[in-house]
Amino acid sequence: MVHVLVVDDERDFADLVAERLRARGMEVQTAYSGPEALEAARASSPEVVVLDITMPGMSGLEALDALKAEKPSPEVILLTADSTLGTAVAGMKGGARDYLLKPTDIDTLVAAIGEAEGRRMEALSRQRMAETAKLAALGELATGVAHEINNPLQVMLNEAGWVEEMIQDSPMEAGNRRDILESLELIRRQASRCKAITSKLLTLRCAVDSRGAVADLPTLVRGLLEARQGRLEALGIRVQERWADGIAQLRLPSSEWEQVMANLIDNALDAVEAMKAADPEGHDAPVLTLTGDFRDGGLEVAVRDTGCGIEEHLLTRIFEPFFSTKEVGKGIGLGLAICHGIIEAMGGSITVRSSPGHGSIFTIRAPMAVHARNENNGPGSPASAKEEKI
């Protein structure tokens, strides 16, 4: 469903257009001035904006410039009553995708919105392809780097253990022995931390093993939630689960899906914790919602939180390796990159919608065929049934 923002200072006209677009299955918001449009765009991230050029105060062209400065920016269709088209041409130069003369035939507007959404999806597809290629190259590099680092790290850990044994058997003042043992423990912890990082680097080079261990998604998720029960209770988070009929019968590669869901759940808990730290008394009880459904011949899984949300200008970067909005020491920026790599290896996609103060929703869409090939999903399973239909 395409999300459209209609902007026009003539309220009756904007409301009428919005009503007719909703009747055609679109999600529509209205704004009646340039500043109101910018506020609505930042709050809800519309995919297409239908923008009147002639408005009092902030003009449509000024609003267009401000919208195009946002990241990611929506597709913009201009409406103009100027038959000379001079301002419309200026708008096209400013980044608008199309212009229509008022009064506008609704079918023409619907077609223009469809074309704009198609262009937006093509641009996103090209961006995902570039990200996938970059991640694949990084995965190859990370594999070699991790191997070269892990070997000396193991030597360091072995030598630290050997030094500890030597100290235990050597005469030494108690204070000196304690200081040295504490230093050795610090070396051991930091080396182990480096090994954990290199282990995560290895997961950037993702491949789906359809013959490995399998599990159904609801059971896998409940196991992850049980392991985090203490933190859920400490943060006062209420958990909601909604699984479509047949999800529990679908057998998924447990290693890959456990990594993905664990990272997304931990990310949600971190967002709630950050929200509470910023304003301990100012929010309702947080909610974590996990859903799974069969949609458009594939599997759709969503993880929604009511945490602090993500600034819009960061949304295009959160799947980049080593990019993190967390404080130093609380994250190395690989969790979401790993999720992205695993889901891309399945031939699927992972997207996010978020706004500050209103939480985030991460949506995974994976083609059913990648799971239908799993030997544990037989001819009568939901996976096989879905594959036969596409």
C-alpha cells in the first residue's frame, strides 16, 4: 500500500483528493501548508507527496526544496494552476518527478502516483543491489581478516594462561601477584572480546544451509524471549505475539533465523532502554510486538517496538557494517548488518520504518521457496503449498 501525503492550502480540495485516493486503496495524509507538510513528512515518511505549488507563506517550491533535503526524500508530484508551466518546470528542475494541471482527473493522478512509486521502488532496488555487492565484498575481506586475527589472539590467550601458571608457582609478594593476575585477566577479557568481534565478522559472509538444524519460528522466538526474561521484566516490556495459521508448521533454518531474530529483539530492547534513560517517567508501558504471516507468496515477519525510534537521516545507514547509534562499548554496529546479510542470502529483504519517539518496525520478507526447499518441509507443509502457487 503506497503512503501518500496530499498538500494543498485549499482544504476542501485536499480532503476530496485524499478521500478519492483512499477509495483506491492508498494510505493518505493531508497537510494544508508547507510547514505542516514538512512536519507530517518527518513524522510518517510518505513515499509520494502530491504538492500544490501556489500556497501562502512557504510556497510549494520552497517546500519541495526542504523535502528534497530530507534523507530519504519522497517522490513529489506537483499540482499547478499556472497554464504557462513556468513554475512547474522550475519544480521539475528542483527534483519533482511529475506535474499535473489543476483541476486534475483522479485517474491521471492515480497513474502518476503509481509511476512515482514505481520509480521509488526501482531506486530502492538499485540501492539494495549496491549494498548487497558491498556487503559481499566486505564479507570476503572479513573472512580473511578474522582468520589472521584469530590465530594471534589464540596465542595471546595461551601465553596469558602460561604466565599465570608461572606466577602461581613463583615466590612473589601477594600484592604484586594480585596486580599481575588482574592484568592477565584484563588481557584475557579483551582478547576474548576481539574474538567475539571477529566471529561476528565471519557472519557477514552469509549463506543459508537448508540441511542444518531447523525450528518453527514461534518456538524459536519464545526461546529467545525466555533467555531475555530478566531484561524484559526490568524494562517493564509487554510482549505481544501474533502468528498466522501454518507458521508453526513451517521449519526454518534455526541458526540463521535465530541470529536475525536475536539481533532484532536485542535492538528493540536497546531502543526501549534508551527511551527510559532519556525520560524515565514520560512514557507509557513499552510494548514489543512480533508477528509472522504469509504474504504475496512469501514469509513476512515483523518486529515492532515502542522505543526511542531512529532519526530519519540515519535510516539509510543502519544496515551498514560498523555503523551504530549506541554509545561506545554498547555496540559495534554489526547486528543489523548481519541481519541484512542473512536475509539477502535468502533472496529476501529487510526494511525499517521509524520516527523519533514513536518506536520502530523492522519487516523481513523472505521468498517461500528458500524454505520450501528445506528437506523438513514436506509436500503437505505450508511452505510447499505456497511454492506451488507462485
